[in-house]
Amino acid sequence: MGETVMAEAKSYALLVGVGQFDDKDVSDLPTYKNDCVLMRDALVRGLGFLPENIRTAGENGQITGKSFSYSILNFKKALTDKDTFVLYYSGHGLDNSLYFSDTLVDLRSIIRVVDSLPARRKWIILDCCHSGAAKTPETAMIPRAMNLVLADFVDHGTTIMASSGAEQLAVFDDDHSLYTGLLCKAITSDKTTRNGRKSLWDINDKIHSMMDIWNESHAEKIQYPMFRSSEIGSLSFDVSGNDSEQNDCSWSNLDPVFTTEDYTVTSVKSLSTAAVKRNCAFIKLSCDNTEENILRITNEVVDLVKGMNLDNRHAGYVAKVVWCYFGLDASDMIKSNYALYTIWAADSEQRRIHFTENKNAHIVDDIYIYRNGAYELVRRMNQPDTDPEEYMQSLNIAMSDIINMGEMFVRDITEVYNKTMDINTFRDAYKVWIRKVKKDYIKLTDMSSPPDEIYDYSENVLELAGWLVDLGIYIDGDKELKHIDHWAIKNAVRRYHESIESISRIRAVALAGLGN
């Protein structure tokens, strides 16, 4: 019997532009064609959609309610539970309904149909008046299960992005709809790419920034875009291109980076500043950690890693400083407990900055050697006293609580940015939430040291909880929130989303380590 071929995840889109109407009391729209052209181009250039997977309905400005229904059903035949489906609508909206050429169609029924499609992820974009009335189905709560299958909940659901509030009109900008123009700019902007991905959270944030500028100079045409999602985390797309923020590259995926009989370089990362290229190597020793061995290995590793380009700011240059961290076994490397570290510096100025002698450190042949006096104590503390399976089950229960609380926060803070909820009302509602998040975080930190097999998973769950603690700190109290505070809130939500994605990947590795 041949091997089963897994279907590749694909992205599909249906673009609907309705510009001509049978009812003469409804004005025709001149922008429908340009809106669909802009949207198609943005999906292809910005998110990597294949042109053949994008269909435009109503290319002549006319589409009936029945033909729209057929278009949706035709996609239903092609979609699988791995796919992404996008519905874009440009036209007239009124009282929870969308205008088609011959009839009004209830918006809630359209959302239900899209949400029921077999695609894993659904994204509805509405550029029409009063579109902010649209709401997604409720986010699925993660059960408190010891053997939780996180993949059954993460990266599933429906996201709605709407051009204007429930009581607002959507306006034009030259030959296209204002919101569609801003959305397409956000999709194709490098500013919305982070770690090789574009998320709808970042795209929406960019739209808000641009719309704020528009609103300042168009007081008579103010509109507030809406964003709602039933997806745990944020729908995101793998993309190529430049990232909006400088992220240090890591060579840890090349495991091991380099190996000899005496040592293994398990990973390398950048510690560069804007002014100075600095690399760092992590080394598992297979020989005695005598001073002679440490000096020899440091020089060998420096020659290996000082020219590595781990940070685009210093590509082509040689590092001026290299750190080498030494662990004595695999457990040390997993738990970042290092018996000693060394520093190599290229010149006297860098040695002056980084070489500080004390009772645990000294300098030999221009190499700074620091021996960790707490190494053995930390090593004993890191010895697990819980069965890995039991520890994993405890983490699963804690994680489900964390994500459920996180999704509740994101759902409601989004309404603050949708301008449907006042920040003070939000704060009052979340006083108990803040106390519970802090309490649960302390419980996690009080857990015994995790077994090596699930150490990374445990650390990521703790990091996930930490972002919720940060969110609680940002909104606690009664001081007026300034621009920097809102940036911090949105950034913490972004990091929370990224942590969920990271946990989804790492958990699979942890389960494999446990033999599940």
C-alpha cells in the first residue's frame, strides 16, 4: 500500500464587488472594480496567495444574492480542514444586511455560512457602511484537560475586519474605498512583517494608525475600523520579505552547529548592539573543564563563530566580542545552567568594557574566564522530582486556564480599540482578572523544576502567563493611558499571540520526547 499524501494547506479568496443595483433608490458605487483589483494584488503580493485561488464575483458590478450563494458553495467543494478562506465584500451595507444587485442579504446568515465552511481559518472583510455591526461566533473555550490536544483549538476560527462602526458610513478615497486602500497598504507593508509572518492583529493595528491620521483631517468623515475574531491567537501568514523589527538570528536549528571529540557547539546567537557586532556560542563539553582545555576550545570556537552573520546590521563584519558558555551535559544546555563562560574581545577598548576581574573570574592570554560559583547548587535544584507525564498534565491544565483568560482579555481590549467600550469600564471589569492572573503566575513559578524532556514547553507556558501579567500591570490603576501605554498593551497582546504559536510547535516536540 502506498504512503498517504497529506494535503498541503492552501489559501483561497472570494472577492465580491457590488456596484450596480436594481433598486433605483440605491446609488451605484463607482469603486467596486478598483477595490477588488487592489485586494487581489494585496493578497498575492503581501500574503502569497496564488492568483488561481482567487475568484472575483461581480466583475461587471452586478451580482445577485443567489449567484453569491453559489459562489460560496463552489468554494465549499474545494476547501479542506487545513485551508484558509477569505471573503471580501465591497458594496452597500445597512442594518446588519449587505446589498446585492437584486436583494438585501442578512449579514448574520452570511457569517454563519462562512464560519461553517470546512476551512480551518476564515477571514471576512467588509468594506461598506454600518459594517461594524458584524460579530463573530464565540471563541471556543479550551477545556481543562490533562491530555489536552492544543492543535484542536489554536489556529481555528473566524476573523471579521470591518471598515466602519455600526452607525458609521464608509467613505471613498479618490477612485477606491478608503478602508480597502488602507487595508491593502497594511497587508503589503514591511511594517506588518514580524519573524517572517504577517498577523491580522498587526495588519489591523497598522490600519488604525493610518485611519487616525485620516480622521484628524477629515472630521466630517470619521470612521473607526472594527476587528473581531473567534480564533485563539491571531490568524497569520508565512511571508517573505523584510521584517519590521531587527530580530537576532539563531543557529540553534542547526543542532549541533559544530562538534568535535571534546565539545559540541549546540547553538549560536547574536548579542550585537547597533554599534558593535557581538556573537555568543553555547558549548557542551565532552572533556575536563581544565583551564588549558577551556582556553583552547574558546580560541577554536571564536575562529568558528566570529564571522557568522547573525544580525543583518553587521553583515560582512567580524565580531568584536564573542561569549562562550560551557555546560557539562545535555541537561545544562537545556536549562541554561553553565559551569563557566569566557569572553574574547578583539581590542583593548572592548576588553576594558567587558573584562571585570573578581573572586570568580580572571584573565589568561587575553581570554576572560568566569567560573559559576552557584553552578552545583543550581544543578541540584534543577533535578526534577516529578514524573514527566504528571508534570505535563499539570502544565496542560495551567495552560488552558491561561489561554482562556488571555482570549477573554484580547476580546474585550479589542472592543476598546473598536471604540465600543470605554477603557475605564474595561478596567473595572478586569480587577478580579488581574488578581487571578498574578496568583496563577506565582503558582507556576512555584512548581518544581521540570524534567529535561519538557523543559522548553514549561518555560514557554511560563512566558505565556508572563504576558498576561504584563497586560494586567498596564491596565491596573486609574491613570490616564498615554500613547506609549497603548503601544505596550498592543505589543504584549502580539507577544501573547506569538507565545501561543511557539507553544503549539514546542508541545509537539515535548510529546515526542515523552514517547507520545
